[in-house]
Amino acid sequence: MKILNCRTLAGPNVYHHRPVLVATLDLQALAERETREFPGLHERLLHHVPGLRAHRCSRGHEGGFLERLEEGTYFAHLVEHVALELSASAGIQVGFGKARYAGEPGLYHVIVRYKSEAGMRRVLHIAMELVDTLIAGGDYPLEAELARAREIVEDNELGPSTRAIVEAAQAQGLPWRRLNERSLVQVGYGARSRLIQAALSDATSHIAVEIAQDKEATKRLLREAGIPVPRGHAASDAEQALGAFARLGAPVAVKPIDGHQGKGITLGVTNEAELVRAFELAAQYSRYGEVLVEEMLSGRDYRALVVKGRLVAAAERRPASVTGDGVLTVAGLIERENANPLRGEGHVRALSRIRVGESTERCLARYGLTPDAVPAAGQLVQLSETANLSTGGSAADVTDIVHPALRRLCERASRLVGLDICGVDLVAPDIRAPQGAIVELNAAPGLRMHVAPSEGSAREVGAAIVEALGAGRIPVVSITGTNGKTTTTRMIAHVLASSGRKVGMTSSDGVWVDGEPIARGDTTGPRSAQMALFDRDVEVAVLETARGGIMRRGLGYDWADVAVITNIQADHIGQDGLETLEDIAHVKELVAERVHPGGTLVLNADDALVRAFARHAEGRRLAFFGLRPFELPAGAESATEVVFYTVRDGHIVESRSGAEERIVAVADVPQTMLGTAAVHVYNSLAAIAAARACELAPDAIGSALRTFNPGLHNRGRLNLFRVNGGHLVLDYGHNPAGIEAMGRCLRQWGRSRSTGIIEAPGDRADWIIQELGHEAARAFDQVICYEPDDLRGRQPGEVPALLCRAVDEAVPGKQCRFIARGQDALRTALREMRPGDVVVYFYDQFEEAHAVLDAHGAVPVSAIVPQDAAREPRERARA
């Protein structure tokens, strides 16, 4: 077997509403084989992966998967279950998996949920390698491979402080994304998003951080404010350090002036020789070589966490230590303690492994011990002079017993330096008494001791930080369907922008923020959505959400406030395993499913497949739009509210709770071409429903739509030009429904002769291309076919030949020509145009088409007036 590729669906997707990996597995020689064909495989699998006994599979009972294994199942299914079981051993247990045929013999998609993307990728490979090896009767180093997988998980894990904040954000329903391989994270959407990195936020003052890093400056500031701090002096060489020692008297503490994590600190220095050694050690960890010599305070070591001036947690910190058992040496006791699963390298686990160094030797010397000595049973042996967790220390929560005077002292100190998230190091005889002194203030304080203390209650410090950040959501409108997505998206964005909001919009021609393009191209997938959602200027996001992005990468957001589904038409069938309209509907339905409780589903009432999405209405509002008589579908009764938008007496109206209100006259919306373009009447209805769901007033929506200029705000969608005594329509239509909609427009206009210039994407099924040709034959008096630059796997001339045969099948004898390039086809049609003709060009390259029109002196106009030459002045006036 071989994994050909593995892609990440980081958002809700067609398989699961949580992130999944999709590994494409080539079964190779196992393509037509089943598990029952390999004697002994069952037993070898259970020997290595005994947890498979509990898997239920489709049988729904424990042992159900073993039954499938014995009866015979395909190997992609086996790899899926082995991967799920091994995920627990890798420390990232997940319970969701599927195996699906990938469209070619021997190829399958193995889909599994993940918690660590890199770790789960490795687990998938281990599962495949293990099964392959056991089939061959070999031995597989499973434990060693799983150990490596665990290392990958730890290497890619968020640090404990960042993780605590992210988990709190998730608990509050806030979105987040990781911005690098370390701990830089963005929480929230758009203008309400905030940045964190460990316990630093984008509101943390750089000046405050600089002050906190300079221990001498911190003490001076606090001392001048009347806050008790230890006496001390900065020293840049050993002579100055000795002078400070003489003035202070023994014992003293020696530390880097800008150190962190307890590195380079020596406590309890009592003579000059120790002082010189301590200075040299501290200088190694100081950026500027400066060292602080300060009086050694007696008392217990405490850390308080202050967030936005409020103490939210406190812990007593204890140095790393071991307790003798009368058998093991000090080194053996340390090794045993470091094997504790709660301890790990760095900060990835609740406790860090105990480090052995000079500080350890000094501590042991005070007990008269060496690393090879055996302490007496019950003897507590301190191994570090400092109580930092990073050197192996532990912590006990004391939040509930902090004396009010000490609480106020810590809160005042954090405000004095201006740290929004501040760790306050405090020495006091007892945290319950009012006496104590502040030793240090810390920017980016570690949160481990508060979220996972060795003793006492865990504190929800992550939640306190998230609350202080003020991170949140912005309104999200997601638009999907087959036709009309781009126009509807642009209309909604235009209406919202007209209300004064800064809109982030993704569409088939780019990503736009506050009316400015920030990316060009077909940007309807999840990456483009995230560009808009995490731009901190964006106040509302309007996202065109296409099938391709959903299938390949999932949704680019977690929840939407409004989902618009325009229609389900025959397109993209034959791609990505889609074979029927119902398959397409299944993909689009994800957008309907991911609407917040309390949000709004905007559904095309005239499309049966879309109308059925009302089954997701529970706890949500329903807004239907359509032009035909309507009855509520099943499921609609569970909606919190049902609203309907339609056209009555030439006006778009809203029907709500039995009352009807006019929004705008259809003819006053330029995109509708005086109401002759029914497809854009539908798009207008959908846009109005979405804007109303965003709580915009009817008159504001109507005013905005009157200013929605197709040539300016909807380039390339039913753009109309006057040229050579006739009209040219520039549109984007690459499926049968789009051609049929244009045919209806032409019949409304009733002009003398029409020419359709068409193409079809080569990756569509033959019957879709043929149906497109049939519709073109019915829509136009003559047809010209051309080929786009990208043939999408077809041979040159293959698709135009299919189209022209289809035209002749539908209307025998109808003229259909093939001109290779679209621009040449357009030039030919314009050259042959007679007064009153209409040429419709379904373009592949918009800018190139515009260049041809400019060269022919084409003039934009707003509408073709149906069969009334006397009203031509109105056309010019509207232009």
C-alpha cells in the first residue's frame, strides 16, 4: 500500500464538522483482496493493537469491527480503524473515521479526525506500514514508531499558556487560528480579533515589557511608589558585585538583571568566593552583562497572576525536590521522578523534568549529599535554589487565601508598570498575612502553575485573559449554490457597505476589504475566507462559498450568522465523486448546517432541493425567496421565525407574520434589467433576505440596491453594451441553467437576431456539455463555440465538437461554428452584427473581452427595453 497524498480539511467539511485529514490510499496489490484471505492476520493485529476488540464499526456493538475483519473487509477500512486506535497511544485520541472509494480502482480516501495535524499524519503512515508488515508476516517496531509520533505531537503542540487561552476561547465559542509553528495565535474574527502569544497580548505595552525585564528598573519604580521590594544594586563586573555584597551583607541573591525562567540565579550567597561565581553565572544569562545583587528575603515563594489590574490566581511555588526511600540514590530518585508522565521537556506538560546542574550540586552539598548518595527514607532533598516550574519545581494553588492587603499590593504593582497580563513574584512569611515584598514582575507569565497546580484547585486563568482581551465575532454571511453566487454576494456586500460597515468580501474575482481588492482570482475557498475573516479592518464578512473549496479544504469558517443557498443545478457532475444533483446538494447543505443557533437560513423556495434544507431550521430563522406559489416544507415549523420574499405588483415585498412590506420596485434595481432578467430578480430577493437578516432597514436596502450598477459593482455578470447598432451582453455562464436563463432574457427582449458565443469547461461530464449545447440551440439563433486556454484534460477541439453536435441534435440545421479563441469569436460576431442584433458572449477571460469591446467603441447601457423602439431615449437616460 502507499499513501499518495494527505490533505487537511481544517474547517467543517462534508465528512465531519471538525477538522479531518483525507489520505488517498493506493491499495496496489491489495486492491481486490479482503482481510479474510490472509490466515493469521486477525491474531497478529490483535497482538499489536488489542484495542481493536472494542471497535463497534457499522455493527453498532463492541466487537463489531472484528466480525467485519473475520468476514472480510477491504484494507482501507482496516487502515482507518488501526489509525483510530493508535491515535490514543500517540496521545491524540480521536473517534471519527471513514473509508471511501476515491473514484479509481484500488484508490480509497481514508478520512480521520485529528487533534494534532502533524501527529495524525504520522499515525496514518504507521497504521498503513503496520498492516502491510503484518500481512507479510514480519515484525514492526510499533512502540518505537509511536514514541516518535508522540515526539511529533509534543513538538507541534501549543505551549501550556497559549493552550489555556485557546481552550478558554473555544469554550466561549470563539474561533482561532495558529499563525506560526510556535504560539502566535489570533482569536476572534475581523475587527474583533486579537493576537496572543503565550501570556502576551497585542495590548501588552512594549514599554511595560522592557520595564519588567529590567529587574533594577522595576524595583526602583515600585520602591518610589511605596511598594516593599528587596534592597539591591546592579553590577556590571565582579568588583561592583563585591561592593554591593559588602553594603547589603549576607545572605544575598544574585541574578541576571533581565533573566527569566530562573536561569542564572544563585540564592543564599554568604561569602565573596560564592559571590564571584554567582556573578559569572548570572552574567552568562544577561543580555547586557549586568547582574543584580540583592538582599535575600526570608519567606515563601509565591506567584500571583494579575489580568487587567485584577488578581485572578496565586500559587505557592516550591523548588524541585525528591523524597528518599533508603534504597535509591539521589540520581535514581531524580530519574524516577522524571519518568512521571506529568513531567516533560520544556513546557509541554504540567511539570517540567528536573534539571541537574550547579544549583543541584550546591543544594546537595548543604545536605552533605552527592548525586550518588542514598538519602534516608522520608528525607526531603531540595534540588534547586529557585522555585521555577521550568527547573522542575511544583506549585500549590493559594488563590482563595491571599490576604486582601497582598492582593491589593500585587494589583497596584501591575498597574504601575502597565502590564495587562502580569506575573507578580512575591516573598512572604504566609500568603494569609499582610506582610510581604515583591521580588519581580513578569511579562508573559507562565500559566501552568495555575491551570494544572500540583496541589489545590485549577484556576480558569485562560478565561480571565480571553475576557480581558475582548475578542469576539463579527457577522458572517455565507453564499453558496450553483448559479447566482457571485452576483448575490456582491449585492449583499454592496448593501452592507452602504450602511457604513467595513465589509470583507470573497468572490469569484477576488477578496475585497472595505471596497479595495487585496487579492485577485477565483477566491471562493477557505483560504480566501480566512483572509477576510482575520483582517482586523473587517466588520462584517460576506463569503462566496463554492463547491470546490468545500470538497477540497472544508469551510473557511466555523459558523455563519446567515447562509444563502441560491439554487442547485446540474454542474460539476463527474468531478470529485459527484454523480447526481443530490450529491451536489449534499455538499452545499454543509453551508446550511453551519448556521449559528439564532441565525438565518435564506433558501430558494422555488428549488425543491434547496427548499428541503429547511430541515435544519430548528433554533434558527427561515427566510424563503421565490416567484411561485409557496407552501412551507417539512421542518420549517421548527424555525423561530419564517419570512418570505417575493414580487408583487412590480415590487419586491417582505411577508412577515401576516404583514407585507414593500422593499423596492424591481425595475429600480439596475441588475434586473427592468425586471426582464429573472435570474437577477432571484438574486435580488436573496440579497434582500440576507440584508434583512443582518437587521438592515427596508428603506436602506432599497436605496442601496438602486445604486447597484452592474458595470461597476458586478463586472462580468449580465453587463450590457451598445455596439454596432445592436447590443452585446457580457456574462459568465458555463452550465445549462445559465444558458437557459439567458434564453429567457432574450425572449423577454424580443430582438431580431441573437448570437451566443459559448464554451464549456473540459472537466464536466459529456452529458452536461451536451445539455449546455441543447440549451444554447434553444436560446440563440446562431451559436459560436470557442475553447478556453485550459482544456482541463480534453483534446483540442473535443469540447466544441460535442457542443456543435448537441446544437444540431436539439435544433437540426441551426448554425454552429467553431472559432478557436474566444476573442476572435467575439470579433467575428461583432463584425457580422446587424442593427438590432444581440450578441451574448460567455467569456473565459474578462479583461481580454473588455479590450475587444473597447476597440469596437462599445458603450455601457443599463437595459434593453422590450420591443419598444420609441423608448430608446429611456435606455440612454438610464445609461
